[in-house]
Amino acid sequence: MKRYSFQDTIMVVNGVEITGWADGDDVIDIERRSDSITDKMGADGGMMISVGTDKSGSVKFKLMQTSPSNTYLTGLIALQEAAGSTFVPCFLLFRDTYRQDLATGTNGYIKKPAKMTRGAQGNTQEWEIVVERLDLAFGLV
């Protein structure tokens, strides 16, 4: 029998662990933005493939509005938006410690501040980090 628990996952942005996750089955969504390989079919039915160099990726994740990580990410995007010649890139690590799934992202930026929604119940803050290079490795368990 195989098992899974979200308690076995960890995500770190610039050395700081992200905490205060929202509920649901899609609180972390990690994917490449482009196909790794594309193809063209010739008039004679022959196929040619092109191996792409775009390894960029997108990491979307949802936190509770009470998560302390919202404050951290807000401060990070403020640094990224600040005028000047110094840019503070995001470096991201995701790991499922049970299955040994791993995702690493380098030279990233926060796309925009999370949307702020308030009401009678607690809400979700959704963040997206775009990285220049996203590497994915799936475990064997």
C-alpha cells in the first residue's frame, strides 16, 4: 500500500520555509512554462523534433490569510519592485520528503502581490513565482 501526506512536503523561498498553507488538493502547483520538445511533420510524413532551451517555470501556491509567509513574500516583492540596480531574485526549493520528489527554481520573481479578499470566513492568498530555470525530479517510492 502506498501513502501520501502533505506533512511530508516542504517549500523554501530564499532560505525561508513557507508555512500556513491553505486547504485543498491544489495548494502547490509547479510546472514548466514551455514544452521541452516540439515537432514538425514534413510533407513526406517525416518528423523532425526540436529540443527547446526554455526551462522556465511557474510555481503557484495558496496560503491562509493568517499565514506569516504572506508578510515575508510581501516584503520580498517590495524589494523586487524597488527602484535601483539591485534586484533580489527568488530561489525556490520544494521537496516531498517521503517520496523524494524535488523541484528547484532559480533566478525567479514574484509575479504580483497576492489578491486580498476578506469576508465572514478566512480566505486564501495565492502567490506565483516565475523562475528562469525549473528542474523537476520525481522520486521512486
